[in-house]
Amino acid sequence: MKALCWHGKKDIRFDTVPDPTIEHPRDAIIKVSSCAICGSDLHLYDGFMPGMERGDIMGHEFMGEVVEVGAENKRLKVGDRVVVPFTIICGECDQCRRGNFSVCERSNRKKDLADKAFGHSTAGLFGYTHLTGGYAGGQAEYVRVPFADVAPVKVPSTLSDEQVLFLGDIFPTGWQAAAQCEIEPTDTVAIWGAGPVGQFAIRSAILMGARQVIAIDRLPERLSMAAAAGAITINFEEESVVERLNELTAGKGPEKCIDAVGLESHATRSLDAIYDRAKQATMMETDRPHVLREMMYVCRPAGILSIPGVYGGLLDKIPFGAAMNKGLTIRMGQTHVNRWTDDLLQRIEEGQIDPSFVVTHTAPLSSGPEMYKTFRDKHDGCVKVVLKPGH
Ligand code: NAD
Ligand code: ZN
Ligand code: ZN
């Protein structure tokens, strides 16, 4: 089959690779109808995440049709149309039973690597680093889904791929980012990053009834998309974010702050040095935590910082004293996708939100290498890319 494979920094190739096969009786094989490129894929593309190997199949946002099921899989049948969450979950361990799916204790087949890097293992992820299992991803014609009798979400044929695809990652990610802010009707929610995750966080915060939602980015097309949803916008290249946020909140600061940027905001220089260190160590150092710094300084005392943005290793120069003295609550993590999918699918079916708004580019899987570049460089008004295998 054909798949997009990682060959090193800024080197994604459209390769021919072996078809996946059932390896465990709970597995299923999915024929991918649509997949997407995520901001998290860019951390691999940029070479910021340790633990990638040449030839790894990329992609953790995908959906399609079940074409084969293992003998013990009683939940799926051939022909089912499913969206597959990016977090692989066993459904049975202590953490899965508590709904803490992104820290499933059994789905990471390379626990030893994760233990070393993080102190404990976290869930297996599709198409991500070997610290999270090194599972083949879904930017491919076919993909093997482990524990496929637990996480895949069956979706009705009345909804298009573009309406349901993002249930596997960025919609629940934006939703969880807002949910963990415990939004009150009087709240101002400030969201750094108006990329795909930021866009869903903005719409989620609005659906949750925030008084004022403020989106911060530098890209006009992304800020316009945020404004169309009802957000106030700040272009961080044109004005001081901290000053403007204080102005918009009568000097008190936003109660709730969301970092929907992650590594990108820190990694603006010495990329090669960072990459070399990342290859040597299991952890990676960066030294420019702009977004986190701004959030900690500007957040109203007793407020909440919610961090869906992905970080790979050590961070330096965080104003921890500000966070401590102001009594801030900090929540972060990979998304517990299956905690939210039933509710969010229902909201899509009811027409409360149509996630397809975020798609600006649709292309065949074979154009993946160029589309990675377009999405990475934010060219051509690109907000979200959907790729179609077999075209
Ligand atoms: P993206 O790269 O498309 O968007 C990031 C946006 O942040 C860009 O629009 C960029 O212009 C903006 N930005 C950069 N520096 C900024 C700054 N200093 N202030 C304000 N904005 C700034 O990525 P995305 O797909 O939207 O993903 C965003 C983050 O969410 C990434 O770190 C990604 O890895 C992470 N993510 C996390 C989860 C999870 O489970 N926690 C899931 C999906 C994605
Ligand atoms: Zn993602
Ligand atoms: Zn589990």
C-alpha cells in the first residue's frame, strides 16, 4: 500500500510499504477514506520530538471503513464506518476505567521508553514517536487498529467525512481544553493559537457560554476564522498581547487561558541544535516559553491555565513564582478523546457545530509531502489539510 513516511526533519515521503495485517484477535484493519495533518505532526516534521525512526508511517487523524476484524472483536464488523481516536486504549486498566484514556496503562507497547522519558508510561498513539508506542499511523491506505473493540466511533452515513473526521482528535482536544477551564458565564477566555485546535477551543468556549473569547495569533486568515465564530482577535505581531488582554478585562486579566500553540512558540531559533540534542537525549530542551510566560503573567489570580499544546521535554524560564503566588490551576495533557466523542457526535448531528468549517485544503494522499510544507509554513491561507488515499 501507499503511505506517508517520516525520513527525518522536513522529509516526509509517499512510500510503498507492506499492507498491515491482524496481529491480535482484538485488532481491526481500516481502509482509510480521509485523514488529516495535525499540528502535532508538525513537531515530528520539524524534528522536535525524539523517538522517531526512518520509515515510520505518519498520521493520527483518520477514518474509514472496517475491512477486516480479528476473531475476538465483537464490536466491529466489516463495512462499519468509523472514526479512530488518536489515543489507543485498552478500556480495562485503572486509568481507562477512570476515563483517563490518554494515560492508558496497557496500550503503549514500548513502555520502557516512555518510563525513561516521562517517569511512567502513557497511552499508545498512532503515527507518533516510539515513546508512545511507535504504532503505524493513518496517513495511509490501510491501518491496523489495536484494541479496535474499544475506541473507534461508529458514524452515520448521513454525515460527510469532513463533518466527523475531527472527532478523532482536534474537536475533542479543543473541547477538553475549554472544559477543563470550568467556564462561568462571567468569564473571559483567552486562547493563544488560532490553528485548528485553537479554532475548536474557541467554538467550544463559546458553546460553553463564556462572556468573552479572545483569540491570539498572527495569521489574518486564522484570526478571521476566529472572528467569524464570535471571538475578539489580537494579532501578536501588531500589538502587545498582555496589554491588550488587560485592557479587555478592565486590568484584571482573563480568568481562563488556553495554550493551543505548544512547541512552535518556543522553537524559533537553534532548531538544528535542538534537534541534535533531541537525538542524543530522551528529553528535549527548549528555552523560549513565550506563550506559557504570557499566560502566567496575564491570567487573573485564582484563574485556570489549560494547556492542550504539546511539549516534548524540558522547558526553562517559566515564571513559576507568578503562577504560585497567583494561585493558578494548571491542567494539561493529551486528550482523553473517548471521554467526549459520544456527546460531540450528538452535537454535530443536532447541528450545533459543523466541524468541516476548518478545512481549507483537500488533496490526494500522494500530495502529502507538499501539503506538510504548506501546512507547516502556513502558506496559501492553509488552516487544515484533509488527504484522500486512493485518489
Ligand atoms: P498549528 O501549528 O496549525 O497552530 C498553531 C498556531 O499557533 C498557529 O496558527 C501559529 O501562528 C500560532 N502561534 C505561534 N506562536 C504563537 C504565539 N506566540 N502566540 C499566539 N499564537 C501563536 O497547530 P494545531 O493543529 O492548531 O495544534 C496546536 C497545538 O495543539 C500543537 O502543539 C499540537 O501538537 C497540539 N495538539 C494537542 C493535542 C492534545 O491531545 N493535547 C491534540 C492535537 C494537537
Ligand atoms: Zn493531533
Ligand atoms: Zn487502558
